[in-house]
Amino acid sequence: EKGGYDYFMLKEIAEQPKAVADTLLGRIDAFGSLRLDELRISAAELREVDKIVVVACGTAFHAGMIAKYAIEHWTRIPCEVELASEFRYRDPILDPRTLVIAISQSGETMDTLMALRHAREQGSKVLAICNTNGSTIPRESDAVLYTHAGPEVAVASTKAFLTQLVACYLVALYLGQARGTKWGDEIHVVIRDLSQISREVERVLETMEPVRELARSLAAKNTVLFLGRHVGYPVALEGALKLKELAYMHAEGFAAGELKHGPIALIEEDLPVVVVVPSPRGRSVLHDKIVSNIQEIRARGARTIVIAEEGDEAVVPYADHLIRIPATPTLLQPLVATVPLQVFACELATARGNEVDQPRNLAKSVTVE
Ligand code: F6R
């Protein structure tokens, strides 16, 4: 059942190109436009939406954080993202023109379910992004966009996360398409890039041996930090979460711009710091900022592990370890940048003798509060 792999997690990491492709299948038409009639929310209703709120927990929350960048960029609709467990206990401002997006692999997470019930009571429409057919969250939502990752058995989420990202991009682009924003041309280009991204994920998987080697060499460390900016920030949080749950190490993700506001005090000789570098071709100011962040931490002794796209030469002098990923548009980069972090955490857990598929104290679906 593990298909020749030692762990379900390894199998599920390897299945990601297919999971991504399957989630796009049938949703892009011959003209390169999105077809999401399955949403059952009319174009007229979508044009009415004046606020989007994304709710989720854990890894799904990180997908939601990335969704915010995509939604606000392509639709110009204000978007908030909140942990379901926080959202449900405040008094959030919701009305019938608010679209709430609930992201959940299992479709059974109690906090996410309670958050969506609360939203519907206020008259908001709820769209579920879910991997499990017929589970509670999609059954109680107004609409659902299924991710087609297939069953995810390992407790740590991998392929479900990548497909959640794809689903979030699809929703953002579809809203942009339905509402006709000024990004119309860009939307077509991105849909094309998205339709080819599963091959890029596959290319990343083919080059993971040095990442595994690096992970093994760090097995005796106590702490690993992760830095990112823009969509690289949630990727850093996801890398840290994977390492906590699998390797039981102290791992923290930071927005690189916050370094000077505290976290840089943590940097000491030989502390491993993973940095997710945005494309130098996109918004180059983001890229330049992070290159100077890498210089700053390295000058204080950090061992820098840099994830940067092929052809980015500016990072080379400051990278103790360089992990290359294919060039992608900035907003789509999390689909390729997350994969090395999953492999890194899985290999470190193995090197430390941990149970990869069943980390201590964790359950696959959290149906208690
Ligand atoms: C981390 C992980 C968890 C889940 C979270 C939400 O690897 O798997 O953080 O992402 O418990 O679960 P779902 O998506 O089923 O609502």
C-alpha cells in the first residue's frame, strides 16, 4: 500500500505532481479560461462579493495565507485570513456580501466547521476547499471545490497542501475572470503557467538528494529558523511546522522584514537558517531585500540554507547551502518552494529515529476543540 516507499509521507510527497495535475484537470477549457461551474455560485453572486475571509487550521491555514496574496492581487477584493480557532471566538464582521472560504483536507476539523457554521448564521456564503468527498465541511457549505490529492494517510500534510494552493489560485483567478479586473491578460498567462506547474514540481523532486544529505548532517541540531517574504513567508511557516511535527525540533518561521524587530537576536554561530528567496524577475525589490537579510544573518554566524530559483546568481556568495528551484511567477512559487522543505523535514525525522507517518501526540484529523 506504500507503493515501495518506506513511509506514506514519502509516497505522498512523490505523488504531488499528479495531485496538482488532477486538481487542475477539467477546470481549464480549450481557450485557456477557467470552468468552475461546479461551484454553483453564479457570476452575478460573485460580482456582489465585497470581502473574502479565509478560515483554516495548521497547514491549511498556511495555504490560506498564500491565497490572500493571490486573491487581493487578481481580484482587488479585500481578503482576510484567520485561524479558525480564533475567528470563531471573536465577533467577526460578516454579512451576505462576505464570501467565507474554509480550507480543510479532512473536512472534519472541528474549529473550521464551527467557524463556517458561525459565518452561515450571519448570512455569509461559504465555499469549502476540501480533499474528502462527502465530509462534514463540504456538506455544510454553500459550495465546494474539491482538491484531487487522493487519500492522504501520513499525519503531516504534503500533497493536500499543494492541491489546496492550486484550488486557492483557481478561486482567485476565477473571481478575477468573472469580475473582469485589469489583470485580465495576466490571468490568462498565469492559467497557462499553472497548467504546466506539475512538471516543475516533478523537476524539484528529481533534485532532492542534496537536501536529504543536508538534513542528515543537521540531525544533532536543536533549532532551525525559516525566513521568507511575501508568499515566501507562509512557506517559511510551513517549513517550520513540518520540522516541529516530524523532527520534534524547535523550528520557527519569520517574515524576513521582522528580523530587526527581535528574531535576529537568536542568530548565533552555526545556527541553520533556511531562507526562501523570491524570484529576481518578479518584484525585484523583494528579492534585493531578502538578499540583504541573508547577508545580515550570515555576518552574525548563521549557516544559511538558501532556496532560490535557477539562474539567481546574487544569492551565491551568501549561501552556505543552495537549493535550486525552477523559475516560476512569484505568486506560484510556493508550489515549488515548499517541496524541499517537506523532504528536509521527513529526512531529518528519519535521521533522528522518529516515526514519520505517526508523529507523537498528533492525529490526522482534529475533531475535538
Ligand atoms: C500539518 C497538518 C495539520 C492540518 C490541520 C488542518 O501537517 O497536517 O496542521 O493541516 O490539522 O487539518 P484539515 O486540513 O484536515 O482541516
